[in-house]
Amino acid sequence: MYEGPFDLVADDDGYALHIRARGNAVLTTAFLNRGTAFTAGQRRALGLSGLLPSGVSTMDGQLRRVRAQYNRQPTDLARNVYLANLRDRNEVLFYRLLTEYIEEMMPIVYTPTIGQAIERYSHEYRRPRGVYLSVDHPDDVEDSLRNYGLGTDDVDLIVATDSEGILGIGDWGVGGVDIAIGKLAVYIAAAGIHPRRVIPVVLDMGTDNLGLLNDEMYLGNRHARVRDERYDQLIDAYVTAATKLFPHAMLHWEDFGAGNARRILTTYADRCCTFNDDMQGTAAVVLAATFAGVRASGSRMRDQRVVIHGAGTAGLGIADMMRDVMVREGLDPAEATRRFHALDRDGLLTTEHVERLRDFQVPYARPVEEVAGWGRDGDRGIGLADVVAHVRPTVLIGTSTQAGAFTEKIVTTMAGHVDRPIIMPLSNPTSKAEAVPADLLRWTDGRALVATGSPFPAVEHDGRRYEIAQANNALIFPGLGLGVTVARARRVSDGMIAAAADALASLSDAGTRGTPLLPSVRSLRATSAAVAVAVARAAADEGLAEVDLVNPIDQVQRAMWRPVYPPFTAI
């Protein structure tokens, strides 16, 4: 039986290492290597004498050095490459740097800079990191996952993508593996998921990106994206193998196309522990912002009237989750659904052309007779301005990528009927935001409760400073993953996601003017811990936990890996 360079051994203080490797094999194993921080005794024990400079550094000294090197990089892409190289060299130091500077570096290791890295993946390829599953070789799936070298009880989390809907840049084939790697980096830095207990996966279905197909350097399958039954066969082979080999792992779906994301989640939600961040994570963080805003306005969720501009997977995922909360607060499902008006590129969803709607849009289509007297935007149906005028919403959400869609007239009309309008222009990047916070606050005389998809600076209005909340999924998914891990939850339920949103909202003091609806990513570790405790408790309450939660706060804290050099024994 193959024995690797080290074993990871749980102990009372977390994890320790039993190291078999010696000499350069230690220095080239990223999780073992601590470079100049090896002490003289450790160097003798591991056969490193003469292989390092004589000086011995502390981790703090190393941190200052790599921080300075990072700051000297000329571009965000160069900083991304530098951090990737650091992770390949010294994984613990990489995560210490990322954890210490999470607010600054998360946009570099994840969105938006990761998009540039994905575009350059085949040209900048350095080393494999993850598992590559091909639609052309479905019989290899189980062996491929097994070859990663982790055992049945060694995996807490697997992030998989088919690369069709990468951020705002679309289909990037095999390069999408970097989105799974970046997502896991945030899980690890923000919530302390152990870096040796995760697997990034790319499901290479081919690509419709002609630039890639005609690029001689491209490393993925060189054919058009597969969309027939072979697609579903690979997805099923992956789920079957992953749940067989790693029965305690949460399967996270990332950046799937709109035609597959909801369908896959629905297919497997009752079969295994699975989660789609683009749908459920986005919905949960928006739900948290709404919870905070509703409490600040002294209202209840069941009393809200919601307009969603952008009736895609993300927008209606938000609607679904809000509707479920309204039902739990006492509304019947039909009445809760009537609280929502959703628009796509052709205007308000109605039953007039129901045949062109996706299945998940149909429940939100308004009866034609109900809106017969509403104004129309030419041939495009009923536009946002008319919807706002008739509905008088308390909550306005933008997931349309239509910059400036929330005009002054629309916002002032809304604000004329509600004291504290909740307005969330969520489209990324900043250039696609439906409105900017400064305008929203000016048009509502500071009354609007605002959350955005992209980060925006604070706004000065009428002598008061308004901090702008960013509805960043990183406020939800790391803590959710940690809570699932601590509880060993068999499923991710709607109740667990709602509990995560409620825990996040409770960290806000939005009742005070100028206070953001959500906490900053600056305090991501503490936020993730709070979310994890709530998720673990919800799993236990619903009978989904396989671990007894005697003291969930202590259990969550003990489960959070911290990027420090662990004790080791040379064997």
C-alpha cells in the first residue's frame, strides 16, 4: 500500500503531523514545508541540514516578507499568480497571509481577479491541483477521485464546476478548475475548513468557447460542450462515486449554467448533502440583508412586497427562499407567491407567454387579467417603472446586470410609499449595478436601506456617514460548510440555510442610520463561526445531524483550522 510523505493525525489541540519524508521531499511538499521557520532540531530530524540558509525565521517574520513581496507585484493578476506560487511552496504560510488580510486578498484569490486567471489557465499552467473528470471518460470517475489519495473519513467538502457560467465571463472549459480552487481558499481562510480535507473538481464537458477550441495551448476537451444524456451521465457518475468514497462530504456546485444549476440541485437535494452557492448562497445572503432591513423598519417578512428585476436562477432563488420564510410566518403558499413580482428582459413575468418561461419562473408569472390595465414598454411587456408604480414594493432587488435600471423616478416612486425602502442592486461587477448607493441615498434623503453585490465606499449624506453593506456570498457559504461539517449533516435543508441567514442578520445593527445591513468581510472568521453554530443547531433540530451537539459553540471553535505550523513527529 502506498504511503505518502506524511499522515495528518487528529489530537486534542487539532491536528499533528507524522512525517515520513526527508530532505528535499519535505521542502517540495507544500503542506509540510515551513522553509526558514524550521528550527535547527527540526532540520536535523528531517534531513534538512545544509538545505536551508542558517537563519531561523518566525512565522511572523515570514509573513512580513511575503506580504512585502505581494505588495511589489504590479497587477492584480500578478498578485494572483504570486499567491498561487506561495501556496504551491508553503501552504500554511499562504493561508496565514490570506487569513490576516482576507478583506484585501479575497478579490485576488477569488472574484473578480480569478476570472483573469481562468482565462489564462492553459497558458499559465504550472501544476495540477484538483481532480479533472472528462465527459469522454465517465468510467474513470471513481478511479480519478480515488487517485486524489484521500480516504473515506478524510473529506469534508468537494467543490465542483462544469465551467459553463464562470462569474461574468461565461464558458471557460477546463480552466474553470480555478474557480473551485478559489472557492475552497475562501472556505479555508474564512471558516477554517482544513485544507487537507477538501477536493476541487472540474467536470470537463467540452466548451463552446471558440477561442479556446482554436488555441493550440488549450488543455481541455477539444469539442463543443456536451449537452445530451452524456452530460447527465457524468454528473450522476460523479455524485455516485463522491458519495460512495466520501460519504461525509458536502457536494458544492459552482458556476453551472442556468439550464443545469437548478435541475441538478433539485435532482440530488434529497439524495445527498449538496449545496449550490450561486442559488442558495446568494439567496441566503440577500435574505439576511432583508431580515436586517425588515427589523430596522419594524416590520415582518410576511408583510413585504418584493420586486425582483432579473428573473434568472439567482433572482428567483432569492424569491423562493423569501417566500418560504413568509409561509413559515403564516401566509399560505399562494398568498406568499403573490407578494413577488419578477421581471426578465421582456418585462414582468405573466401568463401571456407562459410557454417561453423556464419551469422555475412559471410560479411567479402574474395572471394576464391582473395586469391588464398596466402600462407597457413597447413590445417588451410591462416595464420596471410601471411595476413599481402599481406594486408599491417595500423591497427592490436587482439581479439583471442592467446598469442604471433603478432610475431616480423608480426609486422616488418607491420611496413615496414606504418609509425605509430596502433596495439591493446586486449585479456584478460595479459597472453593471442597477444603481449606486450615493444616488439611492440622495434620492431617498438617506432613508433607503441599501445592500450591493459589488463593494462600494461609504457615502456621506446630510452630515452622516453611511456604510454600504456588500451582499457577499462569503458571509454565508464558509460558515454553512463549517456547520455542516461539525454536525456531519446528511442534507442541507432550507431550514439550515434560513438559520444561516438569520444568524448573519443578527450581527447587524441596521436600526441605526448609517450602519450597514450586513457585517464586513473584515470579520469573516467570527461571522463564519456564528453562521456555523446556527447551521449545526438547525441540522440537529431537524434530525439531520450525525454528531451529538453537546456544546455547538465549543465544537465549532475546535473544528476551525488555524494556519499555524503544527507539531510533528519524524517517523
